[in-house]
Amino acid sequence: MSRHLLAVAAALVLTSCAVGPDFKKPAAPADAGYTPEKLTETAATNIAGGAAQHFNVGEDIPGEWWSLFHSPALNALVVDALAHNPDLTAAQASLRQAHEDTLATEGGFFPTVNAAFTHEREKFNGVTVGAPNEHVIFSLNTAQVSVGYSPDVFGGVRRQVEASEAVESFQRFQLEAAYLTLTSNVVAAAVDEARSRAQIAATEDIIKADSDVLDLLNHQFALGAIARSTVLQQTATLAQVEATLPPLQKELAQERDRIADLAGRFPNHTPSQTFELDSLTLPEALPVSLPSRLVEQRPDVQAAEATLHEASAEVGIATANLLPQFPITADIGTDAATIGGLFASGTGVWALAAGVTQPLFHGGTLLHEKRAAEAGYDAAVAQYRSTVLAAFQNVADALHALQSDATTLQASEASERAAAESLALAQDQYKLGAVSYIELLNAETTYHQARVILVRAQADRYSDTAALFQALGGGWWNRTDVAQN
């Protein structure tokens, strides 16, 4: 009989199939692009951070893309963050967890084997067998090995493993996303710090210039050449400019706190690296991945694909739950009155069973679970497309930003240069009495605004360059500095 059961089990395994849809990797969008117009190089400005940037379509992205800014301090900070940031550590641990869950699910392919030992002390009452005078007290020791196996006839276990592998793939790309987000945030924080320092320096220069004008006015007032109201107006102007300095200093302090957090440190242990715009080199050759490759490079798109794969497998699992199961069990062991006699001749016992279980009525639960899985798959399809569209939008936004940044910087530099010349002329003319104080004040205000706008325009080019690398996937496929598990 045992041979017949084994033959049936083998036949079931050999003829089994996996119900539900077989997952097919979504094809890359055929007609997708980043911009309606052809990419050209950006405008150039003769100032730090003003070089023209060229878009090299189809060029691959280096794994350590931040090194293109040629800043040893930035490179060191990124290395520090990769080594100590807890979010990255958590993502690595989540991937290990998902991998172990996959291995645990694969255990469903194999029989379960359990060993058991029981010791019983019983009193037998013979009345149950028609011998009321029989009362026996005895011991029973049982040693037993149990084997259970349910052939994966309709592929339910295979779909469960498939779903677990998809979850593991999702966690792998979550790790890549955490890596990309961390490195991008470090670069952005460094640029923001440099921006704050440049704005502080510009404001301090304006304060010094306004202080010099106030000293001049005080001297003229002492000579009786101007009215007291003019001195008071310049004093108020100086105070207004000075009032803009503390918020900038606050921003710088907060950027330093942010950098410490990214590096996995407390705010009282900020990294030693500091950043100035002049210490960063603007990358001039920018790789731009082909649209057909973007879906393979973006971690969020790959994670969405893994979610879609899991949803597909869940349909197969729910379908298999509607179909018969074929459990096979076997027990072999020995019974004896004493432990020492457990394995003596004639004490062996065994049992072998096979069956079929077909769900008949579960209150509609199994059917609705299958329909829910199908709806979940439809939702995953839509979410995948939404993620792909967002990915292309991110790249397009970054490309447009870089074009706009270059033009803005060009205009800002021309404006700042003209404002500086106008202020210098107004100062000279005021000393000669050729212009009024109001005209001088207007020239000062214009120059102050132009300096701040120029600094922001310079920093935006660095920030949006980093945003382009992030939007294109950050070259994680070329990296070797962070283990995946």
C-alpha cells in the first residue's frame, strides 16, 4: 500500500502546474521621452559655477556620481554617512529579513518531519470491555517520527515562494532607494550649507558698506552738511540689513545639524567638513540615460515592479486555495511499557495515510479573496504606471531646471555687475554732491538684492545638478561600496 501512495504522490508532483497568471516583466515605454525639444548645452556665465553644461545622452552614470563635484570634503562626508547612517543600516537589515522569509517559504516544498516521545501512566478500568473486575495500572512509553507532506499539485507553494522572492526584490530596491536618497541628501545639504555661507558673506559685505556710508553721513552731519533725518534713515537701513543676518545664521546652524544627522551623529558632534560654493566644481558633462533604460535604473520603478510581481503571485495563491489539497502523512515508532523496552522486537507501530481535501463552502471567503487579489493586481499595474510617469517627470523637471538655472545665473550676474557699478558711481557722485541720498540708498538696496539673488542662482545650479543624478537613478548599478545584505 505504501508503494501505491508514494507512486500517487510522485505522479501528482510530476503533473502539477502553477495556477494563476505567469508574471511578465513590463516592457519599457516605447514612445517616452524627457523633453519635447532636443537637449542642448546650457548657457555659460563667466563666474564660479557658471560653466556651460553638456548633456551626453546615453552615457552611463558613475556609481560615485558625487565625486564629479571634485570636493574631497564632500567625498569624505558621503563615505561617513554611508558608514553610519541608521536608515541605510535599517534597509540592509530589512533585506536580510526578506531573504530569510523567502528561504522559510521555500520550506513548503519539503516534507515536515517531527520526532516525539511521550510517557504516560494510566489506570485501566475493565468495565469498558465487559470485565468490571479488571483494574490495571500501567505505563506506556511511545517514541515516534511523524512525516507530513502535501504535494504542490496546483502550484500554491510555488506562488508563495514567488511572492516572497518579489518582496525580497522590493526590499533590495528599497535599499538602493535608501542609498540614493542618502547620498543625494548629503550633497544637497552640502550645497545648502555653501549657499548659506555665501549669503552670510554677501550680507556681511553689505553691512560693512552700509556702515561705511553711515560713518560718512555722521561726519557730514557733524560738519552741518546734511540733516539729521538723513543719518537716521541710513541708520534704519543698516539695521534692516543687519536684521537679515541672524536668520541666515540660523539656516547655517540648522544645515550643520542636518549634516550631522545624515552622518549618523548627534548635533554636538558635527562632521569636520565645511562647504563653500568656491570649493565645489560644477560638473560640465552630464550623463543622460536613454529613456528606455530609465525604468531599469530607478529604484522606485524597480520596487513598483516587484510589488506588481507580488500581486501577480497573490492571484495564483488565492486560486490554488480554491482547489483540492492532497495531504500525505506517515508515522513510525515504538510502544513499550518501559523506556528500556522501546526498541525491542515486536514493539514497532506505523501508520500511513493519504487524503484529498476540497473546499466546498467557506462562506464565500476563498472566492472573494481571489477577487481581492485580482483587484490588488489591477491596482499594482496602475501604481507601476504612475511611478514610471513620475520618474520621467523627475528627469524632465531636472533638465528644465538646469536650462533655467543657467539662464537665470547669466541674468543674475549681469544684474549684480550692473548694480555694483551703479552703486560705486552713486557713492562717488554722492561724495561730490551730484546725487541725493535717496538715489544712493536706492542703489544700495538694488545691489544688496542683486548679490543675494546671484548667490542663490549659483547654488541652484549645484543643487539641480545633484537632482538630475538622483532622478536618473544615481548609478547604483555601478556601486561597490555598500553591501546589499
